[in-house]
Amino acid sequence: MTSCLSLRKSSESDKPLNLYNPGKSVIHPQFTVYHTSANESMLFFKVLASEVIFNQANPSVRDQARLKVYYTLYSSFSKKEVAARDTQSFVINRESVSDAIIASMKVPTEKGKTYLLDVTLEDEIRQYGARDFVWVDRFSEEPRQNWLVLNQPGNHVAFESFYYPGESFRIIREDPPSEKIFISVYSPRNILPLPPYSIGDQPDNVPLPDSTIARAYSGQLQYKLGGEGVYVFHFNPDKVRGLCLTQFGDHYPQITLPEDMLPPLQYISTREEYQKMIVVPDHKKAVDDYWINAGKTYANARDLIRVFYNRVVFANLYFPSSKQGWKTDRGMVYVIFGPPGRVTRTETREIWVYEGSQSEMDVQFEFNLTEDHWWGYDFVLKRSEDYRGLWSNAVNSWRKGKIFSL
């Protein structure tokens, strides 16, 4: 979810980002933040070794990559109030890494504040960089960035929040407030977001956990998730706030099984159509019939399936939450309309812009940072009646066998 830029050209700090379109990026780093003390955090980054260039143009004549990470930490992005800046270079020997390069650098932060971290990772040999904005939460009562998750075996920093059954990980929390930790488990959240034009309240009541167990805790805990659901690690038995991890099945974020292909069709099918499909014993036939009826030909149906479900997969990857990514507000817009042309972020919102042609106006979606029961925060769409016609056109396009993109 990074924006790629040539570093032969200068870029302004307020330049819109080209996010959520993997085909337009040369490298795809991931970033995560972990608070190590009351006045310091660690910025971890990960990039695939196959995406950076190694060469022997160095004094040691060894296969090396040269990376540079530089950031600007904003206490207020809209006011351009800078809290800190730093740059750090990394020389990576090819024999010291396998699939991915993971490293870190310190960031000065203060407890009780929120920040926006404008960070760029540069491949100095390629002369290309990938830029992203990372929200740094030191204000919430129990921010998830207070926790560091290490995948086992190997103690590799985790950059994803979902796990498969039986996968082992270790969680670390500096200065834990208690010697007892609670693990609350919730069934997967199946509520879909309302359409962009629906301005009513979203029904999303906080359920009771299916189960809660207590474990002794001395700063670290090794654990494996069980069945599908939302797992929250927390210290206060009366408040389920802490580290949220998810288990959404053996294939998530991929969509490979017919039973996984059915639910996203709720965005473009009528309620009656969907109810008929889910009671059909052969889910594969139900999915195939839906797309063949829409596409009219097998070739067109294959194209519809490829684009629609690729968007679902990328929504799962780009928009982690306490529910599957395609079920979030950003996921809904992404699946139906495709990746935005431009993205602008501040410390409290994210704006997507789809550029219109010369005869058409740009389309804009605004997502505001909002509290989430388990995840801590999420981005919620600012809905408007003005989107009704656009949504109807998009849904009808899919239903008539035409891929819709803005």
C-alpha cells in the first residue's frame, strides 16, 4: 500500500499518493510501528529481496543492496507541524537474507499524542522509492502499537494481522500493566457496510465474546489461534482493548473456494438472488451460473471473475481490520469502483480521488478515522445521497457483464 516514485524527481510532502494499485509500484514495502518506551517508538520495514537490486559495485565486491529510509513525523500534517525528521542507510548483503529484508529505525514520540509518519524507502541502486503514511497512535487507552508480534519460528516481526490455524507467534508488550493477560475470542463479523449513499446508522453492536481465557504474563506470550474469529489480547477484564489478531480461514486473504466467492456477491446481487445462491448445495455451480448469466459468454465471465476477485484479495491485504478487508468501507469502494487514482492522507482522514475525463468531474470519497471496538481504529466512509446514482450505475454495470472502473 505504498506509492512509488522516481527519486530523480523531487516530490512535495503534500503530493497525493498513488496507493492501492500494485501494478503502478516497483517495490512494495510494508511498515509497522512499535512503542518501546514513553518517548520512543521503532519503525520496522519489510521489503521483498526480489524487489530490490543487488550488485557488486562496492569495495568488498559482494552482492549488496543499498536502501535508504527517511521520514518526517508530523504532529499535525494539515498545519505542517514537524515533530522529527531522520534518514538512515542500510547495506544488505545478499547472503544474509532469504525472501525478505526486515530492519528498523528509532522514532521519537511522546505518550498522549498522535502523529502521521511520512516515510519513504529508497532503493539507491534502482533510484526508486516507495512512500507511505503511517498513523502513529500514542493517544488511545491501549493502542495496538504497544504490542510487537513475532512470527515463529525465527522471531520475525509480523507485518500482517491475520494467522492461519496452528501458526505460532509471540507477543511482546513493554511494561505490561498486569501479570495476567486475557484472550477474548469473537465469531467473525459478517455485517457488510451500508452503500455509499445510505446515511442511516450502521448496525454494528458490540457482541459479547464467545470465550475469554486468562494466562500468566511476564512481558511475552507464545500462542496459536484456534478456530476462525477475532482474537483480542487485553489486560483489563472489563475492557476488550489491546492487540487484535484474526483467523479468517486456511486461504485468507486469497479467494480460492466457491464458499469464499459467494459472500462478496452481496454487493452486486439482490437479496433474493443471494439467498437462492447460498442454499444451493453446489456453491461452485451457483457462482459460475451467476457470472455466466452476467457475462453472457464464458470468456467474459472469466474476465469478470478475475477482476472482481482480484479486487477482493487486494482489499483484504490493503485494509486490515477486525473483519475481512473487503467488508470494510474502503474495501467496499475498492471492490466496486477499483483502485483510486490519487490518495491524500492527514492525521484524521483519507481521501480517494478518481479522475474523470475532460467531460466528467472527478469523483471523491472521504474516509474518516473512527474508533473500532477491537482494532482500535478504522476508516469510515463519509456517506452522501449524491453517491446513489454512481453506485447504481456501478452495480448495474457488473450485473450486465461489464467491469466497472472509475
